Amino acid sequence: MSRTFSFHTAALIAIPFLLVPAAFWLGINIPDSISPERWRLGVIWSLRIIYVGGAFVGWLAGRPHWFHSWVGFAVYAAVATLLQFALSVMGWQSGVFAAVLEILFILFAFSPYFVNVVWAGWHSSNRLLAVYTVFPHAALIIPLALLVQGESVGSNWRFVLLSAAAAAVIALLFRLPSATRLFNDKSWPRATLLFGGVIFTNMLFLLSYGYVENLRGIMGMFTVLIPLVGLAWLILSGPLLLPPLVKWLIGILGFEKAFTSFTDGVARALPPSTGVTDRISDLPVLPQSEKGGHDSPKGEANMSEETVVAAAPERRQAVGADLERFYKLSIVVLGALAVLLVALYVGRAAVYKIHEFERGLHLRGGRFLGVQTPGWHVQVPLVDTVIIVKVIERLGYVERIPAMTSDNVTMDVSLQFTYRVTNPERFALAVDDPERIVFEFVQGRLRDVINTKTMTGVMNQRTEMNLEIMQELKEKEDQYGVEFMTVQIQSASPPAEVLSAIKDRMVAVQRQEQAEAEAAQQRTVADAQFYAAQKEAEAAAYRISTTAAAEAEQIQLTTEAQQLAVRAILSELEGKGALAEKYIDYLIAVELKENSKWILGTGAEPILELRPSAEE
């Protein structure tokens, strides 16, 4: 394979950086046939497998220029997997043992990073290359942390692309042969490029979120950037700080010879390299310009960079000595960051602000000094204490408490009240848990008022009860340092069993009223029917009486006519002798035979008298 730095090499160096925003982009382009959780999990694990596979291919290819970028991301894949496992088992138990176990799990999760920086930076001449290996961890600290969580994959992938592209450019500049001429074959400019690069990439990621919209946003960005840069520098300083520390511990414990034998055995067990490893294990250096061409066997002036490095191995000592100065600088920078963080903490603890809706209770050594008004104030850290009390209107709620009425009915009552603090000193220092005290006080006054009311009064006289409760609360305002603003009974209802009995009674009353209404309706219908029948009977009786009178009149007229006819006959037969009398007797017999009724007159005498009179 070619040992020169080519476009192919540059692309292989940049690819692992650009795979990070690619994973974020895939996180939001989810196929419809796959669930989002399974898709994101597949993207994350595919990315980790690609990183490990790329590092393995680079190892088999003789560890070329692009190998160390893939190793850094492969180490990240191992750390992310172990960290994800550690986070999943954390929180199963509680207690001191569980806390210690969680710390051990976290250290175990970061063990691939420790092994990598110690192994790669064991020799001082290789430590800058070891820093380059862990550069992706520090440059993309936020995106890589989001990939561990998995839930944030797909969000803000453009910002991740911007910071990842910047990190890839810095990694290319570190490996670019032309940068060797620019840096005059020294290590500290390259180290400065890496350490400054993590500041640039992290600041670029934060700027993408719009922190610079106003002054407050800029301050917020620096508040996040300072600890972020401190953590990034700590990651980069691992290859410079940990190997000397491990060597010192091994020397103190007396394991130096055993450890040397162990490392030599591991080195012999590893597969041999193709020769490129020795030449790229250190930094690529400036090739011998014109002189190199004359010293070559064939006088060629365009010899490869690695070939020249092999001809001048003494440059490794210069690299190691150069890194010693940067090692000290790293310690100074980390110490300065630590001092800065302590200064920020002390400054934050000494200077504080009280808002318009707050009051501050200033205590020094436990002794109350006074009430502080809104504005900026200064206190002595670890000596003074400031208790912030909000003086704005507060809302309290008593939710469905049982209270006995005067007629021995238990009711569930809810009340809402508002109050504000008028005396912060008495409110915060004179009572323990003041908000709880106020709540219990309001609840007690509510029960007292309910005890004087009947169930009907509680349900129908809420306005009067609100005034009584407010009057009761006003009497204790000065004692608790508060002022009650409003009191409002929200609901008042009997317990479930009482409410059920009331409902049953209401249902019974309703049914009784319904039955009475139905009975009244039936009575009305019956009365109407009776009235109609009565009228119909009267009409029938009238018809009958009218018909009877007519018939009686007809009979009377008929009788009178017959009487007149008989009398006429009798007058004709009168004096006619025996024959006439026989005829008269015959007529009487026929009449009696045909009609057995006697027609009587008004004097109970027959109207038709056929018998002869005494005179006759």
C-alpha cells in the first residue's frame, strides 16, 4: 500500500467523524414499517460495529495514517456499550453499597479509555499520537454522549454535522504533511491544534443553538462552555497524565520488572506490522528536502515522508522532550481551570440577587442580622446564610376533609385560600415549616365553622361561612406573619353513605309524588266518566219520562175517545129493550176479555164504566 498521504487517506480519516451526524440524520428518517425505538437502536449498534470493524481493518492493514481515528471511535463504541449497560443496572438498589457499586460500574464503563491511553501513551514519543486517538471523544463530547442515551438521536443533526466537520478538518490538519512544514517538525503546535480544536468544536456546537442572540445568551454559552472545555481537556490530557502516573505507581509497588515482562510478552503475541507502524507511530515529520534526494541511492528528490522518518529515528527524542513541556502546560491549564471553577463557585456563593417578589433573611453564624430588600447583595461564603422568602400571593387548597356538622352529619368540604407573607422574619424563623402550619391552621378554622352549621346550612350558606372563616383567620395573621386575601369554599357534600341515603329518600319522594299525580289523574278521569254517565242517565231518564207522558196522554185521549164512542152507543141502545141490554153485556165481556186493565180516573173510578147505572 502507498505510504504517502493521499486523498484516500484524508477521506478515511474524515469518515468516522462524519458518521456521527449521519447517525443523527438516520434517527429522524425512520421507515414506516419499523418502530422508532428499534430503528434508532439499530442505527446506534450499526455505528458501533462499523467503528470497531474499521479499526480492525486498519490493524490488519498495518496501522496506516487513518487507523488512529478509527481506533478512537472504536474505543468510544466500547465505552458507550459498557456505559449503557452500567446505566441500565444502576438504580436497582439503594444505600451505601449500591452507591459504591454504581461508582465501580462507571469506572468499569470507562476502562477501555484508560487502557487505550495508558497503552498508546506508554512511551513518551507516542503520547501525542495517543492524544490524537482520544481527540474525537473530547471534540464531539456532547453528540457522542447523546448517542449513548439513544433517545436524542435525530435531534439537531445539522449542528452535529457542523461540529463533526470542524473536528474532521482539525484531524486532517494534524496528519497533513504540509502542516509538518508549517509547525517546523515540533510537537507543541500539533498539541495546541488538538487542545484548541476541542474548544473550537464545542463552542461551534453551542453557537449553533443560538446562544448569541443576546448578552444573556452569550453568558449562558460561556457558563456551559467552561466546564465542557475543562472536561474535554481532561480527556485529552489522559495520555499525558495517566501513563506517568501508572509508571510511578508500578515503581512504588515494585512491579516494574513484572510489568515490563508482561508488556513484552503481549508485544510478541501481537501480529507483526507491515513496517508502516514504526514510521507512523510517531508524528509525520518534515521530509529531507533537497538533501534527502542527493542522499538517496538513486538521487531521487521526491522520496516519501515515511521513508525519511525511518532514516532519522533520532527525531523521536525531540518529540518526547517537546511533549514534556506540553505535559507541564497541560497540568498548568487543568490547574487553572480548577482554580477558575473554584473562583466561580466562591463568587457565585458570595454574590447573590434578590428579586422584586422576594425578601432575604440574612443570618451570620446562625444569628439573624436583618431583612434584605431586592437587589444585589454580598455574603461571606461558609459563614453567612441567606433564606429567600417569596412575598407574592400564594395559593392554598384544602381538599375534601371530613367535618362534622351540628346535626351530627359528616360532610366532605373543600376550600381554596390565598395569602401573602407580610413578615418574612416571623414567617420563616418563628415557626417550623410555615406553609404546613398555615395549611393546618386554615383547615382547623374550616372545621370549627362547619361544626356550628347544620347540613342544610353548610350546603346553602357558603357566603356566610366564607366570611366567618376569614374572620377567624384574621385573628392569627400577626402570629404567623401572613395576610389572608381570599377564602372560598369550593364544595360541601355529605359522605357517600349519607349522600346515598339522601338520594334514596329523594327517589322515594319523587316516586310518591308521581303516584299521587297518577292517582289524581285517575280521579279526574273517573269524575269525568261519572259526570258523563250521570248526564247520559239524566238524558235517558228525561227521554223516558217524556215518552211515558206522551204515551199516557195518548192513552188518555184514546180512552176518552173510546168512552165517548161507548157512551154514544149506549145512548143509542138506551131504551131498546132486552136485546140492547144483552148487547151491552156482550160488549163488556169482550172488553174485559181483551183488556184486563182498568182505566181509572182521577177519583179512582173507572174511566170506562160500562155497567149500567143504578138509575137505569
